[in-house]
Amino acid sequence: MFDLSGQVALVTGASRGIGEAGARSLAKYGATVVLAARSSDHVERIAAEIMKDGGTATAINCDVANYKDLERAVELCIDFHEGIDILVNNAGVIEPISRIESSDPEAWGRVIDINVKGVYHGIRAVAPHMLKKGSGTIVNISSGAAVGALEGWSQYCSSKAAALSLTRCADKEFGEKGLRVIGLSPGTVATQMQVDIKASGINPVSQLDPSVHIPAEWVGEAISWLCTDAGDTYRGIDCSLRDEDVRKAVGLT
């Protein structure tokens, strides 16, 4: 069991998948959670369910590509819950999957807006508050695509490589000031994204049997684990949930 009592966590992309699982896990271990997503109906429902189970949760409509939305979400944490201790930069997209020569430049750029600028916006919005008190944990959801090229995923691979670089840069700037900036590379997870990947038929990942994907709940537990002292080991780098030793440490089977 992890003790996150008294901490306030902001989770982006919390309407489903990894974001929802992360928010539920953090709340289970005592954190007050603010769920942010473009789908306000979904996060409001999830927040209500967390409250019904005895947790504390608030929902807010948020597009991470818009910095003002992230500022507003952080203000909610501070105004309603008196601070912010954890940021989970989870919001991310992979569609449209396409080879470069047939890709839509505007859609390609939208992935960068969400997957790269969204991570930067989150870090930028929380950093002044965390630096002021000299503590805080930022978990950026990464991917093996950050270090490996895949056909049809130029937008996703590029964006995740950039997000990993942001993890490294933020750790370089904040690491000696009490902040932990950590990447989490979960591997393939049973979410809607994997359904979209399967349907694309492009590259070897689309050929994987759905049974090999881990449940989103495992990633949620890993997020909570990284928000404890265990996260110190992964400052400025990606923690891989493919690592059996990491899975054992989190308590996953």
C-alpha cells in the first residue's frame, strides 16, 4: 500500500484509459484528485464515483493544447484544495496513424500540440507553485516510441521523444530544487488507443494479440508508486513497466 494522504494530484486526459486508472489509484491511496479532460461529462462521472467510494475528487474541462486551460486547472487545485503536489501529464493521442507521404499536416501538428505542448503546458503551469514550496512530483506518461521509430507513427514517435526530452530538461532545471520529474513508459496497454492501432494494420504493434496488453489499472498503480519515495530512482528518465523488477516492486502480477 502507498500512502499519498494529504497530497493533491492533477491528472490530464483523465476521462478514460490510463488517466482514469491513474486518478482512481491516486484517490485510493489518499490523494485528492483533480481530473482534467476535454470530455467533461466523463470526468464528472468518474469524480462522482471516486467520491462515492470515499475519495476526494473534482472534475474540470481542459484541453492541454491550450495553456490557459492548464493554468485554470492548477488554480482549481490551489483555490479548492490548497495546493498541488502531483501532476500526471497523461493526455495524449496517436491518431491519425499514417505514413509521412500521405499524412495530413494539420492533423500531424495537432498531435504535437497535445503530446508535446500539452506536457510543456502542464510542467509550466505547476512549476512555479512546486518550486515555491520546494517539493512536487511530475509524472510524464511516455512510450517505447520515444526511443524507437515505427512506420506510420512519425507524429507519435516524434512527440514522445520530445516529451522524454522535456522530462530530462525539467529534471535538469528542477531536480536540485526539490521537484521530481519522472517518465513512465508502460508498454502496450488495453485502451482505446490499442483498438485504433489494431485497426490501422500498420507496423508490428498492430499485429499484436490483444491478450498481450496490460490493463490500465497496472499503469495507475505504477503512477501511485512513482509518487512515493520509489520515484527518486527515476528522476529525469523513463521508468519502464516492461521491467519485471519494476512490476514486482509495484506489486503487480
